[in-house]
Amino acid sequence: MKHNTVSDLHKQNLETWKQAKMERRLSAPVGLQYRDRAKERRNKFGDDDIPPPNKFKEKYMKAMDNIAASTAADTTDMKIGDDNVGNKMLQKMGWKEGLGLGKANQGRTDIVDTSDGRTNSAGLGVKQVARRTNDDYRETAKRTLWSRYTERGEDNNG
């Protein structure tokens, strides 16, 4: 401790060390610069920047051309508007009008028709049971359950 506080040589060495450290900080670049080693390699060996062919994109574009040609003849009466939420979602996922859903665009292209008398609360696969006007909720529920039970029995037997 005495050497550190009293020795002039120690103080002088500390001062030169601090000075050298400060000079290194000031001489270093402010922001480290990116060194494009790939560009240096291309310049050295003469390789071009041409990317390899994208086989997936070519396959996709060929499929899109085939579909466009096949759907040009098909014109449907019913179309979904561009303001429809489902249409917007499908388009964000890459779907285009006239194409089917699926990996190879093989799915259905027509709109599912729900105008066959279903109520708004019934699903697409529901078969309606004829309801009598004087039946209460309990009777209607029983009739619906019985029809589903017998339908299920027919599916298993037939």
C-alpha cells in the first residue's frame, strides 16, 4: 500500500497506462463496420450474385397458370365480396379467387349453399326434424334426440 501511495514511479506508470488506454479508445472507430466477407470471396473468385433457381416457385407458378387456364371457362353466379372477413383471411393466406382449398388447389371452389331451410343456429350437417306448431321445447328435444339415435343406428347397421 505504501508503494502505491508514495512511489513516484508507480504513479508515473499508472499515468502512462491511462494515457495509452485513452488513445486506443479515441483511435478506435465509433461504430464497428460490417465486413462483407461473402462479397470479398465473390470478388476474389469471380462468382456472380445470381441466385440458384427456385424450383418450388417455378412449380407454384406452373400450377397457378394451369388453374388460371382451367378456371377461365368456369364462371360462378355466387361470389363472396371482398369486404367479407373470411375472404380477407383466405387471401392473406395465399388463396386466390377461383382456386380450391388444399395443397394442390384440389378442394371445392363453389360456395357452400346454406339456403335449404336451416335455422341460423343449426350447423351445416344438421338434418331438421319436422316440428309441430303445438309442441313445446321438451317434445321437440325428445323428437330430435330420437331421430339422431335412430339415424346413428341405421349408420351402424347399414
